[in-house]
Amino acid sequence: MILLAGHLAAAVALLLWSVRLIRTGVERAFMPELKRRLRALSGRTVSAASGGILAAMVMQSATAVALIGAGFAVSGMLAVPAALALVLGADLGSALMAQVLFLPVQSAIPFVLLAGILTFFKARSRKTKQVGRITIGFALVLIALDMIRQATAPIGENDIVQSIATYFKSDLVSAFVIAALLTWVMHSSLAAVLTFATFAATGLVSAPVAAALVIGANLGGAFIPFVLLIGDDRPARLVAVGNLLARGVVTLVFFAALHLGVFQPLFAIPNAGQQAIVLHIALNTAVVVLALPFISLLVRLAETLVPERAENSTATVTALDKTALEHTPLALACAQRELLTMAETVQTTLVPVMCLFRDWNADTARMIDLCEDQIDHMHFETKIYISQLRERTLTEAEEKKTLEIVAMANSLEEAGDRIAVNLATLAKKMRDDALAFSEQGTNDLEHFHDQVVTNGQLALQVLTTGDAEAARQLVAEKDRIRVEEQRLQECHLKRLQQGGTASIETTNIHQEVLRLLKQINAALSYVAYPIAEETGDLLGSRLAKPKRSMGLA
């Protein structure tokens, strides 16, 4: 029994990891394009919900789409109702993807896995490599589901398990609550529903119990973004609360209907696992259909539950512990944590700054100024801390690490200056002069800004984990962003040739914004250089070797 339980736990763990593998591949290869298309689709609530459906099917995660939508709401790129519609659609997309993954395609697993591995190892570009990663993830999801089926069949014959399953038949409330808690712990409603549907397909649980588990999983899935966004800015919390309200009401209605026997016709479907999937899709369809017409009402209701202005303190708690200076490794760790705080603050200013060009907001500008003051303070204190540390006897490796920390602090401070001093000033100038970019120019700048924001998140990952693959990707992104900036400069020049009034009036500012965003990206990318250098992924110079002189000496 213990061996079988371990087999089941390993299968569920593989399922969770496989879903994460797919999401990681999508984020690394397609996140900027995905964000741009999501924003383009989110002009109206119906199209926003459609965008959420597609994004969740691609990313294998409604939670990831919820975080993106909340980020759009915070930055002002999307109104809160549109962001909420995006999240509601994402849950339906996740449900549809559960049906795709539950199809009986076991015979295709070896071919999908082989194709993914070959693509991953033979890829010549970063995107192709991530496509291989995504394909491997799909194959591993199918393998994990097959492992769950194999593990649950003998477990279901155990007397204790049969007693528990029989108890749940008479206590659907406990099944509902346990499913919600397990889904929140797993942080993936897709993985939870697939697991419960597999339990039903193998006969481990009865159809009514499987239905209660699936309904509970939907409620638990709504709590995941709620908990993740509870400390975020108010627009993000409004999206999370609105989603929780809509899904909470519908799940409770579905659970009451289950008790009243409304779903008896559903249980006539021969495959109990398919019953669970169909119920999951029906519930999420009901959420979208019932909530979209009342999306504004949901937002207003959320506004009554979320405080108008949370208390924000501009003071930051420093990680630079003076007592740690006596122990060099600990002091270096403190300085590294301070760098992470600096990078997070830079990212806080970077995300909303482009919205100032569309619609100037004094509160946002003030927040960016305050954050820039914090960045300057952390930069100064980090240099003083490192100088005090270097007064002690250090090894060669420790001295090198101190220089790297100061260089990264300088780079992050430069990024903060470019955002708060240069970009915000240009946005204010456009407001004062009543100027506006052309529509195409605005789209180009916002798309470019999205790519830099994504790289900023990658820089945070590098600082947090020290992952060599992420560092390599960040350095590669620096070169790609340079090429992208040149392409966008050329696009702007073509618009100037066409004589567009908006392009002519804002040409200097447009080109300066592109240049500044490229510089910000370069400054953020610098955090990856020490790791890339250590792993041998960094070239000494881009310059070609000089040709041997064949002429006169």
C-alpha cells in the first residue's frame, strides 16, 4: 500500500511539474507576443474573455493569465472590467485544455516525447528550443495521467480506501472542501481536475464524489490568484476579488444542484472521468455566460470590498545587516538580497511608466519618483556596505563578488534613473505640449516596453535563483532587444516619410523613448553577466579578430 501511495504521489508530482514545464516554455518563447495579443483582444469584454480562453490553453495555466491580466490592470493598459473578463475566460480555456489532455491518446506518447526531445536538442534558436520543451511537457502530462491510472486501480481495491470512498458518498461537503484545499496547495486547477477525473475513470471514487471534487477544485482555483494578488495594488485586487465572487457564487450553485440531483442525466455518460471533465467545462462556461453581462456590477461590488487606498509605507527595510560584516559569506548574501530589493523596485517603476504617455497620472508619477529615491538610497548604502566589507581580508573570489555586486547596483540605479528621470519627464512634456504618438507608434512603443518588462521579470529570476539557463537567455535577450530597437527606429522613419502629423510632431520623443527602453533593458540584463561569465557563455568581445596586415608596415 505504501509503495502504491508513493507511486500515486510521484505521478501527481510529475503532472504538476509537466504543466509547469509547458508554462515555462511558453513564457520564455512567446510571452511578449502573448501579452501584446492579449492586450489587442481585450478592448471589449467578450473579446477579452476569448483572449483569456486562448491564452490559458496555450499556457496551461489560468493563474498565469490572471497574473498577466492583473498586471495590465495595475499598469493601466486594461480597464478592470476587461482584465476581469480576461481572467474569467482563462478559467474556461483551462477547462477546455483539460478535455484535450484527457483524450485517450496513449499510443501517441512515445512519438510526442521523441519529437519534443529531438526538437529541444537540435534547436538552433531559443524559440525552437522552447517549442521542444513545450512538446516534452505535453508528453509528460500524458505519461503522468497514465501513471495515475495505473496507481489508482490497485489502490481502489484496498479496504481502507474503499471505506473512505464510501464515506464521501454520504458526505459530499467534505469532498468539496478537501478538493478546494488540495487545489490551492497544488496551485493548479488544471492538474487537480485531471487528477480527480482520473480517480473517477479508474473507479476510485463514484460519479457524485468526483463531481463534488471537481466543483471544489474550481473554488480552490479561484483562491489561487486571490492569495497571490492580495498584497498587490488595488486594480489587481479588484480583478482577483471579482473573479472569486463570480466563481464562488457559481460553484456554490453547482454544488447545491449536485445535492438536488440535477446532474443525474450527466452521470449517464459511460466514462466517469469524462463526466467530471464535462461538468468542469459546464461550470466554467456558466461562469463566463452569467458573469460577462454583469461584469461592471461585479467590479463595483469588488470595489465595496476592497479598500480605496491601502496604507503604503515608502520606508524600506534594508537587508544590509552591519553585524554580518564579520562573516563575509553572510555579508555578501545580505548585499545580494539588497540587490533583489533594488531590482524589484526598478520593476515597480518600469511597469506603469508607459501608461503616462497615453494618460498622464500625477499619482503614478509621484510613486515613480518615490521609488527612484528608494533606489538611489539603496544604491548608496550598498556601496558603503561593500566598501566596509572590503576593509577586511577577503579571498580573491570574494573580492570579485564584491565588485560584481557594486557593478550590478550601479546598473540597477542607472535603470531607475532612465525610468524616473528620463521617461517620466518625456511623458510630462508630451502632456504639457498636448502631443500624442500615432496609433502605430504607440503600439510599437508599448510592444517594445512589454518585452523590456518581461526581461525585467527574467532579471529578477536570475537574481533570485542564479539559474544559468535564465542568465543565458537574459544575455541573449539583450542582443535581440538591440536588433528590435533598430527595426522599430526604421519603422518610425518610414512613417515620417509618409508625412503623418503625429509622427512628425513626436519624432524626437519617440526615438528617445526607444533608446531609453533599450538602455533600461541593457542595465537590467547586466545582472546575468557574472553568471554567464562563470559558465563560459559570455564572449570577451563582439569585435572580430583583426586581419593580419598584408600591406606596408
